[in-house]
Amino acid sequence: MHTRVSCLMRPVAMICCLAFAHAVRPAAAQDVPLLSGGVGFFTSTNSGSTNYQPHIEPLIAAPVGNSLLFESRAILLEEFTPKGGGQSGYNHSHFADLIYMQGDYLAAPHLTVVAGSFLLPFNTYNDRLSPIWIGNFQDAPISANIGTLSSGSGVGGMLSGSAASADKYSISYNAWFSARSGNFYFNSQRSSGGRAFLYLPESRLEMGVSYDRSLQRTQENFVGAHLWWEPKDTGFRFRSEYAHGQHAQGYWFETAYRTHAFGGPDNWIGRFEPVFRMQQTFRIDNKASDSVPSVNTQRADFGLDYNLPHNTRILTSYARQFASTGDVNIWETGIVYRFLFPTWKGKAR
């Protein structure tokens, strides 16, 4: 694992240097690359065993001219887990990888062409909620891998944009093709799929459907649907997904609330954010190709987050998981800092 980390640093450094070189041209000094991401420290206690994870996810977004954007996100973490067999102390492991690395070309007002390694836009969790500085819980829903082919990313091309837009609605789309790749850093399966969703701005309601077809080895179809609702001026958020594959299906829904009373959401009381997530997975057969539990599983997560100033969040949660293999309690805590700054000071236009 040490070798993997040291090998990863070279391509990450190269990515940053290339982005820097593109952006230092005097003619495009206003298009300053942004360095963003999150730094976190998490603990999880499952069936009495506690592990610790220092975690960093750096992200770079570098515009090149008016129509091209380069972006990439990496993950680096350490994990400390208790030694088994009555031994004292902890085992230590490393993990580092590139989550995605893509170029976005604005080809037309309603069309953006994406090429490279990209997050599969199946449902919403994978490409919208997986960064550590966004999610309300530190772990993903147990059904999140259905439709995202385990790795969650593809290597190939994607078309994205707004198909239609008006004052009362907008319709957006994604369509992709991913090739098979056995590259150490950019591993992907051959697949194709798409997502379409409708957004109603007056009610702040979004609903969409997703489809993915695995074209590698045994061909499989995956379908999904999502519903998001964020009523205006209430501080309430509702998010949900359903995914169905040939071997398993599952759903999750999540609520969060920040009160606007007592001085608003930036008051010390308004910074508290109760969160709740309910989720279930159901086995269709015993083929475990989808990275979800091998038996029917249901889980309820209760959390209380606190939103500190300067983009810092404290995450706490308790979950009770029920399955025929045994019921478990899961306690999780963490602190996350979101950073965002330009790589250098740009010139005013």
C-alpha cells in the first residue's frame, strides 16, 4: 500500500502542474484555477470495534479559455483498526486514488461534452453527495453501488446539459458510454446509460430517472429513480433514491432540517441540523456482484450535525442495522473542514 500511495503522488502532482501551466498565460490570468476539497477525521464503532480515519479529498478545477474546464478529485486516507485475537494496538493501512479526472467542453448552450474518467451519474448520490464536505452522514447508503458498477466511475465520454428550460420548469440530461479499462488508477467496466430529471423551481422539487447497462461479461440492466424536495424558506430538505438491478434492489430517503427561528440558520441554535436516513436492500438472488449485503437488510440512521463557521461541520450519528445475519449498532462521529481558494490572485476584468 505504501507503493500505491507514492505512485499516486506523481500523477496528482503532474495534474496540478499541468493545470497551473495552462492557467498562467497572461491572456487568461482572470481564469484562475481553484483548489478545493475537504479534510476530515472520522471514527466508527461497529459491534464494539472502533476504527479511525484521517481523510483528505483535494479537488482542482482549472478553466482553459472560455469553453474548457479541467477538473479532478483525489482521495487520500489512513485507517487505524483494532488488532484481533486479543492483541493490543491497531493495524494501520493507507489508501490513495484518483476519484475522477475529466475535461468539460462547452460545445453549445445546451450541451457540454465530458471526456476522461468521470463519476457515473446514476441516481444522485454518486456524483452529488459523495464528497466528504457535502454528505450529512459519513458513510454512503448501502444501496449506493447498485447501478454504479462498484467503482462508481467510467472512462470514456458523456454528454450533459439542459434539454429545455422555462420559468416554471427545466429538464436536464446526462448520457454516457464507458469503455473497459484495467488501468491501476482508472479502472472501469464497459457500460452505457443516462439520466434525465425535471426541476420545478417554484416548489423546489426535482424528480428523475436513471438507466445503466453493463456491457461487460454478463450483461445487466439497472434502473433508478430519485426525488428531492427543498421547500423555500423552511430549512427542510428531503432526498431519496430507488435502484433496481438483476440481483438486488434497494432504496433510501433522508431528511435534514435547520431552523430559521431564534435568529436564523447562522445563529448558534440554527447551526444544529438533525438528520435522519432510512434505507433497505432486498436480495433477488444470491449472486453478489453489486456490493450490497448478501441478505435483506434494513437500517435507520439518526444524526445531529453542527455547522460551525468557516465551512467546518461536526457529524454525529447512531444507526441500528437489522439483518438475518445479526443486528448491529453503529456509532459514527467526525469533523470536516471544506477549503476553497484560488491558486493565485487573478486580475480584475
